[in-house]
Amino acid sequence: MAKCIVTGGSGFIGSHVVDALKDSGHDVTVLDHRVQPHRSDVGFEDVDLLDAPSMLATTRGADYVFHLAAVSNVNHAFKYPVYSTALNVMGTTNVLEAARQNGVKRVVLASTVWVYNGAPATLDAADESVPFHLNGAGHIYTSTKMACEMLCHNYQTLYQVPFTVLRYGIPYGPRMREELLIPIFLRKALNGEPLTIAGKGDQFRKFVYVRDLADAHVLAMAESGANQIFNIEGNQTVTVLEVAEGIRSRVGDHVKIEFTPARPGDFGGREVSNAKAKAILGWEPRSGFEGGLDRTVDWFREKWGFAARPAEQLRRAKIRTV
């Protein structure tokens, strides 16, 4: 059993990482700011990432620090670039410095496949070894994550602080933040509003179900994961338009889809390989998008008090009989 700290452990992904660590028998403490964890059998410290002395104190004695806390909403990063850069970059520096002073065995950093915006466009599929063009990052959020990854390398080279970087695909599932794509579309559809898509809707993601993603954190604790970068990416390519159509099929054909101008700096999508995570960690996604979307929609329907329509129940029954 290891003593694990999860920064941002009260958030969407962090809460599932907490579940995965607890299910594996580890001792877990959540570091978050003002928001309590979703379960009562873990420790909790109300800490601001920018408070370096508190970060040092609350990570003392930890074996692993899973650093997920950040401004992760790209729209917020666009609107508040100074704060987002401070929290993401200086917050990560404070985590790494606390790990250095406390002799933490490993810092596991949550990064993103958005960093591949800066990779050469000629590649068929980007893997963890590809170089980045700095002028291709395209977004404040992307640049902060690239900087955080570089800091991990710096702290390992200069101070021998071990790290693992997990570049997340686009996660989805129960407890998603309601300002993310799937809940936004679902709430609009349930309320009879049109689903608006920026651009043509051909931006694609390889969505990864959140519990699959969380399980990768446990596997990354292996010695083979030290000082490595892994793409924790889904297998199934799904466009934004296909997400909208998937929501419409679960709510009703009366739901309209409308198109708006493209969003500045948006991640259009890249083919990203998850082969390294499979080869070294033995990780691969287990949930298909359709099944994961069903579980996500069910969770939000229950949370918001919307019962499934008969047409949706019939569609599910037909899927189960195939």
C-alpha cells in the first residue's frame, strides 16, 4: 500500500483516480481548494496550489503525487490567460518542489493530447517521441501543459525527481463537469434547445471513458512507468458532430443541430497512438464510446431528474439483443 496524494481529487477525473487508487488498496489524500471529495474514506486538505508552504506541508510523507489540479477548461484559459498560466505552471512548479524537498517517489502529471497541436502535421499518428513546433501550440492551455511537461523533465534532470506524464485523450463519463461537451449537448437536448457546433463539426476526438483513464494511473505506478510519457488515448475516433448525433439519438429526433463559426485555437484532432501505454503498462481502453455514452447519459438523467424516453429504452433493448 502506497500513500498517494491526488491534487484536484475532488474534480471529474481526479475523483475517478481516487476511486481507482482506493480499489487498488492505496491510502489516498485529496488536495483540492474548497471542494470536498466525493467519498468519506479518504483524507482531505484544502490547499491552494499557489501556496507553496502549504503544498510542502501537505505532501510530506507521500509516496506518489498525482497532479491533476489545473485550469482545464480551455474556454476559461482563453478568458483568463494570466491566472491560468499562473495556476497551471507555477502550481506544477510548487508540486515538483514539494516533491523534491519531501523525497516523493514519483510525480504523475496530468497532461493532454492537445500538446500534439504543435507536432508536425505530416505524421500519420503522433507518438510520445514526436517533437513540437512552439508556434503551433495554438492555445494558452496547450502552452501551459507543454511547459508543465518541460518542468517535470527539468526537475528529473537537475534534482532527480522521478515523474510520469500521462497525456489524456478527451475523457467522458459520470461526474463530468457540466460545462464539457457531452453534458452541454445533453442538457440542451433535454430542454428542447438546439445543439450548436463550432465549425463544421469535423473536429474529432478519441474519447476515453473516465474509469479506463483512471486505471492508467494505477498502472503508471510501476517502475516501468518512471520518467516516461504515455498517451492515454481512446481507440475510437468520434467527431463532434457524431457526439451531437449520439445525444440526439438518445433524446429524440426533434433535437436540432446548428453550426456556428469555428473557435480560435481549437484542437482539430490528431491521430495519437496509445501503443506505448499498452506495451509498457499493459493499459488499453476497455469501454466503447456507445456503451460509455449510455452510462454517462444515464448518470446525468438521474442527477437532473429526467427519465429515459420509451424510444431510448427500445433502442437499448435492440442493442442488447444484437
